[in-house]
Amino acid sequence: MSALPVALRLARRNAWRSRGRSALIMVMIGLPVLVITGVFTLNETMNVTPREGLVATLGTADARVVQVPEGTVFHQQPNGASWNTGGDDGAAAPKLGVTEVAALLGPGTRLVPFATGVFRLGTERVDALEIDLRDPLTRGMLTLSEGRFPTAREVAVTPALDLRPGDLLRLPGAAPLTVVGVVEHPYRPSLREVVGPDLPLAPPDGFWSPNESDTGWLADTAKPVSWTDVPTLNTAGLYVTSRATIWGSPRAPVDFSSLDVPHTVGLGAMVIMVVLETVLLAGPAFAVGLRRRRRELAEIAAQGGSAGHLRTIVLADGLVLGGAATLVATVLGIGAGALGAPIVARWGGQVGPPGVPWSPVLGIAALGLLAGLVAALVPAVQAARQNTAAVLAGRAPAVADRPGWPLVGAVLVLAGLGATVVARRQPDSVWVLASAVLILLGLVVLMPWLVRFTGRPAARLSLPLRVSVRDAVRHRSRTVSAVAAVMAVTATVVAVGIGTHSAYMDQRNAYTSARPTGTLAIWAGTIGGAAWNRLRAETARQLPGVPLAAGYQAKDAQGRNYTLRYTVRWNGTRMHRAVAIGDQALLRLLQGRHDPQAAAALASGKAVVFDAAAVRDGKLALRASSRSGPARRFEVPAVLATPADEHQGGALLPRTLVERTGFSTAERNLYAMYRLPVDSTLSRDLAKVTPRVTVASEEGYRNVPDPGLWGWLVGALVLVVGGTLAATRLAAADMRPERATMMAIGASPGTLRMVVAGQALYISGLGALVGLVTGTVTGVALSRPMTTYGAGDPATIAIPWPFVIAVVVGLPVLATVAALITRTRLPLPRRLL
């Protein structure tokens, strides 16, 4: 009989006999597989492709056509769409009616109109869709879950609005609308929408996009609308979504012509870290299992089993447990991802049919199986080398460290440090992470020496801690894996924390703006004088009592618009900043006060500059550029001044200075110190005057520290505390004779708990301290590629002290407390007298 089937049978029986230890190993191996598989499945399920979302877009129609805004040049292609505004001031593309659209789509076409916009529900603005859901072409767009579809002066609502049939929607200045049904979107459960055949719609705020339009039609055509028909429809001002074009769109080809080296290195580093962490977590349990099976293995060796047979038997444990853990974790991960997607989508997002990305999922499953084999590899080698006579005689095998391993570990650590120094100056942070993997591997090799070295002061500790530390040193094969696992997790989390926080601080410190915080800016540089006068009057009407400062646009003799810019180095890169043209009112707004010296300089025809690096020898170098005219370069006299905000830059030119350089000026900008309310309709109201208006508010630096940083802390909590407690429970099982002896001579339950807690404190504390040093080195190196954007840009290094303290101090304390409250009393063993 072959040795492998026998080994697998022995592994299965041993796993069933030691069910607790087997379950622990399966959890350690399967947990990463379950989490990663669940995330992959969740992302795939929540990614709704155009084909999957076709029913929500078209219902049963053949096509969906949308009228594009006036003056818009539109062009669709199979790989997307592009559009831009154009045309002369006041020009408008002709609006198409039902007859014209039906003629473009061919004879036999039936159209169902629809419109999208927003609906004011009290103080809240929700999405609105004006369409008759009773028409067969709309079947599938929204599913009726309660009540019926609406008719005139009736609406249906989505469940997120928390309304029921019979409720009334009261509108200011209009008769109320009755809710008669609740409808559900096929893949957007969090959608807040009102649907009805006749709604008082307001157009959506912001720029137009094909997915947020004003009016359109669902079309039932006699023949499919293909890509050959799309250009004609685009020319007529129609955006098309066709069932035939979506199903006929070519898939993007996979390009194997070039190898993405940084991506490959990053993927390799991630694979090594996942396997390494899993092996380190499961390793102690395999080591304990080996000690319990030493006599069984020795008996097999005494009956003629070779060293290869013993290795096969122990590796079969890893194969059986790793395979079972991977299979269960993969199934649970797929189920969790598919079932969790609808729940996650209720907080925002979308969810489609359950989808599984089989290639990455099977790759993760293979990694889980590999991790089980690698975790059993060291015990398998130890089993092949054990002294059969000593084991059968009941003598404990001597623990001896191989003398060459510390040297190998030191070489790996030094090589990793050298690689980190080199990788720190590379533009891609993946090289730093790859170097960190080399350091971690070296520390794993060095860990037996570190455990033995840190165990020397045990004689000066109290009795419970002395017993704990000495037991940890005596069973280094179990302790080393647990300490190394905590070290790897701590190092990874600390490094990511330092790099992420450094990037946040770099962005916050380097933030700059052209206007003070709280400034409202309105501009429309491509419109004529008459349209601007109407826009200015409407702005004054919309903002009564708000002082408005004028800004001006430079034009050449042919009437072409020019933008004046200067170049300055910002955050290590060269950037072009546009200058403002205005008078004393705009200067007071930009400075937040009256500055006599700056006002005098502006009145004398000099530029007032807020970027110190932009002024050289009292001159500001400018470049005038236009889309249709030749560029010009010139210098103007300039003075430095202090802006309203410390992070503010930019410059202000007087009109007389611009006109002396050969340009004319025309008012096309308005500025005010005014914060728009949340429900402001200023953008939409001004867009009624001209669609080319832009409204912007300067809100200052709005980013917040990455909340995902604390997600890393949660992950570290699970791995550090879970791994420590698992190793501690294994140690407690190994120490039963010592603990039974201590209890027999009068040790209290508190003392026994202190022995167990001492193991947890030693494992998590040593791993956290080594991980802190390693993570700090990697994090500091990681901060350079994450915070530098060019030569001469200094790196920003910022340490998130609360986060680091929570990881390095809080997690070991939490693991120790958890071990301290575990049950430790043992039944007294029977002794023969």
C-alpha cells in the first residue's frame, strides 16, 4: 500500500481525535481565506455591469434616447462617450419632438416619454422619475412591492423613503400627491426616489451627464438600434442606450505585451505576507500536535518507518486540515459575500446578481492549502529527526537551536534594511513593502534567538511570570511562531499607519487655494456682454445685500479670451496658477482686510502676489494662453502681500496693467464672502440664464484622516488577540502537569491565571515591541514615496501616536486581560502511592 493514503487516513483519525486543536488550526488557516474570498465576492456582486443593469435602464424597450442640453457637441463610441459645450452665445440646438425622434429611429417606432430630476420632499431633495409605470415598456425598471402603479396626481415611492400607500406628499403652492405604491429598484435598494406620470420636477444640480438628464424616451423599434445608427442620432442631439449596442459592445482585450513589474512585485509581497501570517498563526498548533504524537511516530519508526514516512504523516495533517479549512472557508466566504452584498447596498451602493470572481478565489484557496502544508513543514522535519529510542523511553527531546540560523536571519535583516534605503527613493511604494517582507523573514529566522535571549532575565521575575517565561523559552517551537505572528501583524499595521498619516499630514500642510475660505465665485468667461449683464442682475437678485467684487477676463484685439498664469513650485512639482484681474474691492476680499501698501501698489499698476516664490527681482513672469490664439510671455512689476488665509496663494493684477500689455478686459467674474446654504438652488437658477455659468465655493481643506486606518486596528485586534489567545491556550494545555503540581501545593486560582496571562503578555509584548521597531523603519521609508512628488520635495514624516499606542500597548494589554479571565482550574490527577 502507498504511504500517502495511509498518512491521509492517520491524519483524518488524528484530526477527529483532537477536535479542539484541529478546529483551531482550521480557523487560523481558513480565516484569511474566508475574509478575502468574501471581499472578492462582495465586490463582484456589487459591481453591476451594463448588461446586468439593462432591465433597470430599458425595461422591455429596445432603446433609450435622451435629449442632450442646448449647445452640446456629443459623440458616442463603443468604449464610452465624450461631449463638450460649444456654439456661439445664445445659440441653441433645436429641440426634438416625438415625431422627429420616431422618424430618426425608423418606421414602426413607439415612444414612451420620461424625465428625471429632483423632487422637494419637505426640506429634503430626492431623486424623481416622471414616467408611466403602467406601460409595458417600463416592465422591470421598478418592481411593485406594495399597492399599485400611480396614475395622474399619484406617485409611487421607494422603500428608503419610509412612506406607505395612502400617505400624502404636500408640495408648496400645489395640490398634494397621493402615494399609491411602493416600488423597488432592481439593484439599488438604498435609492430614494419618487415616481409618477406627472411630477413637478426640478432639474438636477451640477453638470449634465448622460446618466442624469432632463428628458428622454423609451423606444420600441422595428429593428435593433446598432452602432451604425448612433452617429446620426448624436448629430441630432440624442444620447442613445440600446439593447443591441450593449450586447454587441466588444470586451476590452487583455494586454500581455508588457509586464507591470511594480504590480507583480506588490502581488508577490501580498502573497508572501498572507502565507507567512497564516503559517505563523497555525504553526504553534502543529507543533503541539507533534509533541502529542511523538510516541506514535516513534512506534512507526521502530516498526520500520523511514524518515520520509514520518514527514509524510505530519505533512498529511497540514494537507487534510488545510484542505478542509480552505474548502469550508471558500464556501462560507462566497456565501457571506453574496448574502452580505444586499445588506451593504442598503447603506449605499448597488447590488447585482451573485457573482464569484473564480480566478482570484481559486488562487486564494490554493494559498490556503499551501499555507497548511507550509505550517506543517517544520514539525514534519522535526518528526523525521527525532530520536526514536529517547521518545520511547519517555525522555523529552532536547531543544537545540541551529547555530547558523541567527547568522542567516541577521543577513536577511541587513539585506532588507539596505533594500529599504534604496526603495525609499523609488517613486512606487511597492518596493518599500517588498523590502519589508525581507526584513520580516529575517526576523522570523532570528526569533528563536530573540526568545532565548529575552528569557534570561526570568529569574528576577515573580513566580507566575517566571514559570510562564521559562515555559515559553523551553517550548520555543511553539512560542516562536506565535511571537512572529504578532510581530508581523504589528509591523504591518504600524507601517501602514505611519505612511497613511504622513500622506494625510503632507496633503494638509501643502494645501493651497486661490481664494480665502468662505469665498463664493461665479464665472462665465465664454458668454457675450448681454448674457453677462443678465447673469449679473440675476446674481444680485438671488443674493440681496451681499457685496459682490468684480473680476475681469483678458481679451485680445480679435476678441479671443486669454487666461494669464504664472508658474510656481508647489509640493515638489511645477504647477500653473491663474491670476485674477480686479480692483480694490477684490483685493480687500482676497486679503480679508484693508492693506494700505498693497492697495497703493495695485493703484500704481503693480501686481499683488501672495506666492513668495513667484516673485523674482520685483517681477512676476506671466504666460497668456488661449484655445484659439497664440501664447504670449511677458513680465510685470509685482509686490508681495499677505493673503487672508495662510494656505492661500495666487495673484491680483489691476486692469490698467493688463491693458498696457495689449489686452482689453471685460467683467466675467463675481466674488463674495458668502456661504451657500445646503438647500441653495443658486447654481440651477443661474443656469437658467446661461448654461455656461460656473458656481464654486472655497470650503478650505475638507479631508479628514483616513478612517480605514482604524479598520487596520480592528484587523490587528482580531489577529493579535486571537493568535495570542490561541497560543496561550496551547501553552496552558502543555503546562497542565506544572499547573496541576502548583495547585496541589496550594497555588490559588489567581496564581494559575497569572501563569496563563504571563504567557499572553510575553508573546504579545515581545511581538509588539519587535513589530514596533520594524514597522517604524518601514513606515518612515514608506512616507517618502507617499509624500514626495518630484525632485527637491522633502518627505513628510508624521507618526499617529494614539494609533501606534493602541496597537503596541493596547493590544498586548487586551490579550493579557482576556487570558487573565479565562478558566484555569484543573481537576487533580490521580496519583498512585
